[in-house]
Amino acid sequence: MNLDAIREFCRALPDATEDVKWVHDLVFSIGGKMFAVVCLEPPHQLSFKCSPEAFAELIEREGIIPAPYLARAMWVQERALGEGLDRREREQLLATAYELVRAKLPRSRRTTASSPEKKKKKIRTPAAALRRAAPLSRRGRAPSRRRRG
């Protein structure tokens, strides 16, 4: 799998965005949060988020290390594309990274297309809003809650 194949796969995920950061890193994000980073300079290194179980398993492999600066957040780095993962496994791990980051987002920032938990908003009519309003005093203001004397 080369850099173009990774770009094509990550951009196909719903609402995934890409951005070049830190001069030479291509960052893939969902809702403004990163789920994968590819170094644009050879050897193309790929870093991505994974579950704690996958993290422990992956760092035992040849060619995969804990990602510098991000290992505490369960990120791993493939030192060179194709060195530690094959195409199918890499795509599966990138999809998992996407889902892990998406699941941590607040509902308001999650994707709209694949979000089944989205609720319909109730539409309130002006009459309903008036019924819920506090009764007005004779002067047209809401009664004070302070006790007098």
C-alpha cells in the first residue's frame, strides 16, 4: 500500500478530512480530531490510534513502534509503509482508528450521515412557549423571588 492508497481509503471514510500539518505530515481527522498521520517524506511513516489490546500486540511486531509523542494515547507507528502491515490489515486498523476517535467526539461533532443516535428536536409553538412562561405581575414584570420583610 502506498501513500495514494492510504489517502484514498481515509478520504472515503464519512466526514474524514485531510490536512498538512507540521510542514511534512498528512493528517486525517474526524470532527477536528486526528486518527491517522502519514509522513510525506520517504520513508513514509504511518501513525494511527488503536485500542489498548491492539497497541500491546502491534508494538511486539517488527517494523512497528509506539508512536513518538502519542504513545500514551495508544498510537503506534509503522516505520515504513509495508514494513509491518499488509494492505488489508492496515485498512482495518485505520477504520478502527477512525471509529475510536469518532466514538469519543461529542454528539454535536460526530458525523451526520452515519449517526443513528441523532434525535429530532421538538418544535415549540409560540403558544406553548407562552404557557411555560412565568406569570406576570400587575406591572408587566415577572414576580420577584426575594421575600420581603
